[in-house]
Amino acid sequence: MSRAERAVGVDACPYGWFATILTGASVETELYEDFSEVHKNNQEAQVLVDIPIGLPTRSRRRCDIEARDLLGCRGNSVFFPPCESAAAIGDYPEANAKHREEMGHGLSQQSHAISDKINEVQAVVSETYDGPIYESHPELCFYALNRQPIAYSKSSKRGLAFRRQVLEQKRSGMDVEYEQVLDDTLRKNVRRDDNLDSMALALAAQSEQLQ
């Protein structure tokens, strides 16, 4: 089976990057320290990553606004990313001031916290990228899989259980792999939602591949 038939969902995690790989009937997961490793190992795969690609200038990105509107009660899970100059600044107050100067509004601490990850992906996409790596959002993927937004937070027991059920319904073996990841990794390296989100992204990547 060619690598082009691989569908990969990637989520940022405390260790680095957590990926779910769907190939044929198999469900596998990988842990990477750097995003360049994700690219190197999946150059011909369909890859969806939960990180902004292409930063705003002067106004918020239309895709973020529409995603928040579409998700309704889960819209706050979509962060408005920093502008490029703010993403390059490590100090939050300074980055916030720069973002406000260029964009006309402040930068959330959550958005600032992923600046390093944004820059890491941007370096791969702009300098060495030669394959289909696309930005996506896990809650939009769950929306598509469930045909409506999942109202319960994934950090709640009900929200976690429901998302696991949705994943398993769409692809047998997802829940077994989810449990295996919990056994094989430390929560300080891979959180439960990193696991869930990468699986939703992988299913979405495979869906796009089949169209």
C-alpha cells in the first residue's frame, strides 16, 4: 500500500506532536518531538494539523470567524491566532501590545501560548513543504462526524465518552488504540484530548482523501 493512502491527524501536545495514522484497516499512533519529523515521515500522506497556517494581517481570519459561528456553543474552542509579528515575540505583554497595534484588538493568552507551535509548522510549510498538509480544527471534525456540534466539553466525562463513541462508530479499532495510548504514554506528554483530537483529524483527513 502506498504512502499516499495514509491519512494522518496531528495535534500539538506537551511532548511535541501526537499523530494518528490510518492506513487501510489499521489504526496507529506516533509521538514526535518536532513537526519536521511529522513532515519527514508523512510526505505523501493526507495530513490535517490542529494549528493555524497563515496568520492574519489587520483583521481576523474569516475562517476562524465562520468556524466559531458554525460551532455555536463550542465556538470558543476556536482561538483567534496572533499576527505574524506577534507570533515571533516570546513575552506575552509585548506580543499583546504588538498584536493590538497591528490588528486593533488584543491577543488572548491561549493564542499566544501556541505561537511556538505555529512557527514550527510555518517553518515546515514555507521552507520544505511539498505535500498536502492542511490546517483543521478537531471540533469541526467532530461536528462533521456527529452531524452537529457536540455540546459537552471534551474535558467532561460525558463529552469524553461521547467523542470516543463517535470515533469508534466511524472507524472500528479507534477506542482500542485510544486505550493503548493511555497505557503507553504519560499524561504530562500526551493528554486525553490530544489523543481524541488527533483521531478526529485523521478521520477527517481520510474522508477528504476519499472524495
